[in-house]
Amino acid sequence: MRLDHRVLRPGSRHVVAGLAVTALALALLPATVTSADVRAAPAPAASRPPLAGKVVGIDPGHNGLNYTSPAFLARKVWNGREWEGCDTTGTQTAGGYTEARFNWNVAVYLRADLIRMGARVVMTRTGNHGLGPCVDTRSRILNRAHANVSIDIHADYGPLSGRGFTVLEPVADGPNNKVIGSSRRFGRDVHAMMLRDTAFRVSNYYGRDGYISRNDLAGLNLTTMPKVLIETGNMRNAADAALLVSPKVQRAVAAALAAAITRFLAGH
């Protein structure tokens, strides 16, 4: 996701040959996850769920059909500091597995985990077969929901040799001034749980020790609740891509994010 101004389409020059995930292997992968595929288990009746009464926002970056409408993507929106495009297509692996699909699948698994723990969950999109919404609208959806905390889910387009995750944190920019400190605390929880619960290590090519501050993203500039963005791994790297397309790994990422959200909201 980091190279936000790249518009990638199936067959574009950004699809890198030689990835371990072959077209045959990709064809054998499960279809995009839907809410019907992931049922939230009922909370234990004997105890109060840990997230009861909490509202959590999830923004799965991009959308599955963004590539079909360059005009939609090119619309200019105010991100709190400057004008930027409405959205991008996101990136993809050399085998054609899209970032939008990865983001959505992790979000669906995370939503189920959070509901099981008693939270009310607000998502910025309802599936992976549409356009947008624009990045400023995504922020407004979560702000209007008065979420207690939110997470933006992405995967990155980095150098072929680059691996690992990065937590993107906001810079004070007006609307987000009151949540800079709490966002950074939440970012520490996301960082810790990604290391504890997933196979991803900190990025060796982006940010410093798995963190970077960004002042050019609407999702972080316009937020009024604690929020960070996670670049989970590098889709251009063969080893990271093999992890990112795995449903087992996607579930592990969702579980790590759920643990980070629970830890943050508990004040640990």
C-alpha cells in the first residue's frame, strides 16, 4: 500500500515474475472470505466478554474492483493536510493475489474475533467486489461510529528483497491532535502482538524497528480515535507473499490484531 500513487491493474508492469506462489497454487486457494464463512462463536454466558460495550473500527484498505474505474480513483479528496486521490487499487503478488483481497479476508476474521469478545464492529466496506469508498469517507465512517479504537489493514509494495511489517502512526494535524499519544500506545500493542502471534518480523526496508510516522494519509490525519495502519508484509517479496496468501496466516494476523485491540482497551 505504501506507494499510494501507483495504480496497479491485472497484467501491469508491477506484477513481478518468479514468485513462489504459482498460478496453479493460487487457483487452489479458497475464494475471498465472506462473513458467512466465519461465524462468531457465542460469548461464554458465565462471564462478561472482555470487549462488551466497546466499538471497534476496521478499515480494510482498497477494494476488489477499484482497478475498473481510474476516474473514480483519480477524484481529489482532502486528507487533512493536502489533496490526494480518492483511493488506489492497492498492490498484488506476482501470482495476482490482490492486496484488497488480503485486507478484506483479515478484516472478516478480525471482525468475527471481536464480535466473539463482545465488541460492536464497524467496517468501512461491506465486501471485496466494489469501488472505494474514498479514503476521507473511510475516516468519517469510523469517526461517526465513535469507535474506541480503529485499525487500517494493508500490505505493502516494497523492494523484492524487503520483508516484514511496519506500524504507521499519525502526526498531529488538527482533527487527530487529541489521539496522537493514544495512537502510539495502540501502535506498540499492535507491534508486540504481531511479533508474538505471527510469522512476520519487523520490516527490514521501511521505517525504523517496525514503526514510521506518516502525515499524508487521510486515515491517520482525519481520525478522531486512536488508530494506526499496519503494513503487514511485502507482497513483492516471495517469502512474504507466500505468507500473505495463506488463510492460516491471515487468521493469525487477525488474532494478533484482536489481541492488540483487547490489550489496548484494557489499558495494559
